[in-house]
Amino acid sequence: MKLFNALFHSSVGKKYVMGMTGLALFGFVIGHMLGNLQIFLGPDKINAYGAFLKSMPKLLWAARISLLACVFLHIASAISLVRDNRRARPVAYQVRQARSTTFASRTMIWSGLIVLSFIIYHLFDFTISPDYKGVDSEGRHDIFAMVVLGFSNPFSAAFYILANTLLAIHLSHGMQSLFQSLGWSVGRFRQAFHNLALLVGWSVFIGNVSIPVAVLLGFGKEAV
Ligand code: HEM
């Protein structure tokens, strides 16, 4: 109970919850991206990967429930911290100090909410009710065909690209905040950690966006 109070009733505790859940979600995003990039190795690899994940239903559901809990705690602590900040300063600043806040930091809540709406769309698109439910010659869900057909729709591909742009902004800034909270991003290391956060966020962008862009350029069309 003491731990619960320390975590959820103090700003430091809430920041800790936000940072740790953010880190877990980031781990998922990296794993998911690496898994998805197997699409470039051909239908057999990505379909086998999907079948492998589904062959461990207990583990899969444990991971899904943990992810959902992380999403919930991440959002709840973010909203609560925004409220704490407003309570601490009920009257808005007359002049915004443009230099002390960046575009990313001012829009964290919005980039986060749009990424969340993307995840809900994405779940319906590829997991809950995909338009394409076909199987390959081995009887496995044909994820390759589903993804290629999905991204052949330029509107859907454009939404993925937009959502991944916001995700990159959100991840880069989130990571910078985490480095600051951990006390690493200080003095002469400040710029290095800033650059590292940007590099990681935008590497995820390149990895994820390479798939819809490749499909729009014709990748995989001959196989579906
Ligand atoms: C363009 C990049 C992406 C591609 C190609 C992609 C592809 C997929 C596919 C094929 C599935 C279904 C897997 C299956 O049913 O076996 C899936 C599920 C999922 N994706 Fe993505 N994804 C992308 C980006 C993202 C991003 C950026 C996020 C989160 C920020 C995300 C979150 C999820 C989640 C939560 C699931 C459900 C996992 C589960 O139910 O086990 N995806 N994705």
C-alpha cells in the first residue's frame, strides 16, 4: 500500500510509472518492428513468425494483457501529471517561453492520443477483423498477403506513415525526458543523450515506414 501511494500519489512516482511503462512499450515497438521487417525475407518467413507467436497462446495473452496494462498506466500517469502541473500553475503564463519547450514536448499528449487511435485502428485492421483472412500453402494465416493488400490502399498506407511520424516524435521526446529523469542527460552528456533519443525514435520510423513505402512502390505484389 505504501508503495502504491508512493507511485501514484507523488509526481516523482507518477513520472517513474510513466517512464517504466514507456520503456516496456518501447521494447514492444522494437520487437514488433524487427518481427515485421521479416516481411522483406518473403512470405514464408513472416507467416512462420506469425504462426510461431500463435503457437504459444498463454504467453501471447500474458504479453497482450501486460501491454494493455502498460498502455493504461502510461496514459493515466500522463493525464495525472498534466493535472498536477495545471494545479501548480492555475494561471497560464502570459508569454510562452518558446525556447524552453520544444514542439515535441508541447504536443506529447496529442501525439500520444493519435498513436493510441492508430493502435485501435491497426488492431481492427490486422488482428481483430482483417479484410484478408486467407491462408498460405502450409495452412498458416497469410500475413504477407494481408499486409501487402492492406498497404496497397494508399489512404491506409498514408495513415500508417502519419501515425509512425507522430510515434517517432513521441518516442524521441519520451526518451529524452526519461534520460533527464534518470539524471543522465546533464552537462557534457546532454547533447549526446539528446541525439541518441532522436536517433532511436527516427530509426523506428524508418524501420516501420519502410514496409508501407515498399508496398506502395510495388513490393510483394507479384506474390499475392
Ligand atoms: C508499418 C508498420 C507496422 C506493420 C507492418 C505492422 C504489422 C502488424 C501485423 C501484421 C499484426 C498482426 C499480427 C498477427 O495477427 O499475427 C500486428 C499486430 C499489432 N501491432 Fe502492428 N504493425 C506496424 C506498426 C505498429 C505500431 C507502430 C504499433 C504500436 C505503436 C503496433 C502495434 C500492434 C499491436 C498492439 C498488435 C497486436 C499484437 C497482438 O495482438 O498480439 N504496430 N501488427
